[in-house]
Amino acid sequence: MRLKLVPNETNIRFLKYRLVAAAFSAILMIGSIVAFGTIGLNKGIDFEGGLLLEYSTVEDADMAQFRSVLGSLNMGDVVVQTFGAPNDVLIRIERQPGNEELGITDAEAQQIAVVLVRDTLETEIEDVTFRRSGSVSPKVSGELVQSGVMAVTFAVLAVLLYIWFRFEWHFGVGAVVALVHDVVLTIGFFAVTGLEFNLSIIAAILTIVGYSLNDTVVVYDRVREKLRKFRSMPLEDLLNLSLNKTLQRTLMTSITTLIALFSLFIFGGEVISGFTAAMIWGVFVGTYSSVFIAAPVLLYLDLPRGSDED
């Protein structure tokens, strides 16, 4: 017997669309994996290695002039952007190869590149001041990739243990499936869009894991509450009831978060654009997975009734 919800409350049959949602998510995940394997990620200097140089100008920096001057040096991929104030300039240059025939080592090639950039900019652009330079070696980049993968993996495993101890293993599996879904789709998003993938994106993925988990735990708390109150209610109806009870909270949290993120994306500048793009995508997929992935998994696993004694 189906529970008749209060007329002025939402009564959306979310689980009615679980097969459509599962097929849709499967297509997106397969597409993400294929895109990652074929297109790959546009890995930034954090992962590939390269040079970082900071400059400042008296007036607002002319980005077009900086790009024109640096482009004439034929040093490969060069990214010029402002950070902080409009007169602060961050230059990122791909790692320069050494030359065995000329006896130039890899380290010496980086030093030569820094000197060349400094001399050229100071000659071509007025009132420009060099602040500092740095580099990221390929070895360090490889270690960063490994650390990033381990951080995401440990986060997901920690979530599994947390949910398992707080609820039951069925909830833990549902939460991890939803988190893996969100992470895979986020990586696919970056593979398809070609946005730079760097350490800030790893931070964004971990933040997405936390956001999605929080949303999922709210739903699971309500499911556990309804399990104790309505022990004879069909599980599908109980899950629908729980989702409808948390719908207002889910929508308000997502909308207010998106307002802040879109503001950062539009006005925050290029430096944080990748991070905020990842977070915007993560809020959408995290909200979606909490409703259409985490909850239906409990139905597929045939969540036992009357297991809580409180």
C-alpha cells in the first residue's frame, strides 16, 4: 500500500526513473573512460613539469603584449595570466629540452630559458619587474600524479568505512558507487573540454567527494529514520518518501552553492577558472548522484528491514 503524501508537499516518484538514470549514467561513465583513454587530460605544469615566472608592472599589465613578446621566442606552450592585482603577471612555460650535441643539460636549458625570458621582457616591455622564477621537474610531476591518485583513492575508501560504521554496508556501497560515478564524470569532463588539469583540480575533486558525500548522508539519514518508522512500507516508496523529504534542502544547498561558484567563475579570473568549473560540474553531478545513484543502489541491494534496534 502506497503512502499518500501531504498534498502541499512534493511527491515525485524518483525511483520510477532509476533504469533510465542508470542507463544515462552508464553511457556518461563509458564516454568519460573512452575520452580519458583517447583524448587524455590537458595536464598542466604541475604534472608535466615546466617553468614558472612572476612579474609585476607599474600600470595594469597588457596581456596581449606579454603574449606577443613571449610567442616570438618559440618556447612552446606559454600561458600568461594575471593573479591577484591586475599588474601581477604569472608566466608558465613548458619544460625546455636539453641538447646533448651542444652539451646543454636539462637543468641548464631551464636556466637559459629563464634568462632569455627576463632579458626579452625587460627589453621589450617598459616598467616590468621580475619577482621570482621556479620550475617543476618531471620526477616531481610524476610524484604529484601518484599522490593525487592516492589522495582520491584513500578518500573514497575512508568514505566507505565511515558509511559502513555509521549505517550498514549497503549504505557504504551506495555512497562509494555514487562517489566513483562523480569522480569518473569529472575526469571525463576535463578530458572532453580540454581544460587544464592541475593540482587545483585534484583539490576540486576531493571537495566534490566531500560535497557529494554530505548530500548522500543527508538522504541516508532520512532513509534510516523512515525505516524505523515505516517498517512495512515497500522499500521503493520509502526511498521516494525520503528523497522528497530532503528535496527542499538539497535544492537550496545546491542553488546557493552554484550562485557563489558562478560568481567566482565569471569574476575570479583565469587562475581559478579550472577549479570553479570543476566545482560547478561537481555540484550538478553530486546532486544528481545522491538522488538517482545512491538511493536506487539500496533498492538493488535489497536493503534489509528492521535491522536498526533504536
